[in-house]
Amino acid sequence: MGRTSSAVYNINYHIVWCPKYRKQVLEGKVKEFVEDQIQTIAATKGWEVLELQVMPDHIHLFISAPPSDSPTGIVKVLKGVTALRLFKKHPELKGEYWGGHIWSPSYYVGTAGHVSAETIRKYIENQKTDSSPQQVGGSSR
């Protein structure tokens, strides 16, 4: 449970996003850098990363945020800041993407309360062995 000065909340989002063209660039040092940046950004914003898996061609994030932060705002911050920092740290990536945008403009977001939180955690953890992005429950995206 999270707390602000005026609210107690249990708001959790399962967010999935991909690099443009589904390129498998999130490996090695790039993967480590993205993981670190997501954790850093979340801590700065007061969000709690509940689970994170950076796969070669997509990211699964389970995050808790206060009610004042919209899912769209969270995604914009994470994608925007990580892209800027990635291109600064790894300028070689900029040449691989038309227009200098690393992330696909689309994303998936689902909400979870207390009951389904453990299901999402296990699902994201299992991404280590199954790299195909599917929604919780087994249906394809």
C-alpha cells in the first residue's frame, strides 16, 4: 500500500513496451543501463517497481504509483527519459532508428489490485524463459 499526504492507495500497472521495429537491442550493457534507468526514474518520481524484466525486444514493468500519476504520464516519462539517456550513453543506437526514436509509440497497460498482483509478478518473472510477449492469461498481444 502506498501513501501520500492525502491518500492511501493500491494502484499497480502492468506496462509493456517495445523498441521500434521490435529490434532486439535490449541486451548486455544496453539492457543493464535500461534496467538501472527505470529503477532510478521510478525512485525519483516516488513510484515503486514491483517487478521488471527487460527482454531483448520488449520490457515488462509492474509498477505502483500514486493516484495523481496517470498511466499515460508514467509511460511518457519512462520512454522519454530512457530514450534520451540511452542515446547519450549509446550514440551508436541513434543510427539504427529512423528519426532518432528508440521506442515504438504504442504500449500495453493493465491495472491490477491486490488479488491479481501475484499473478502478474509470476508472469513477468517467467518471461526469463519465454520471450514471447503475451498478456496475462495466455492470449497473444
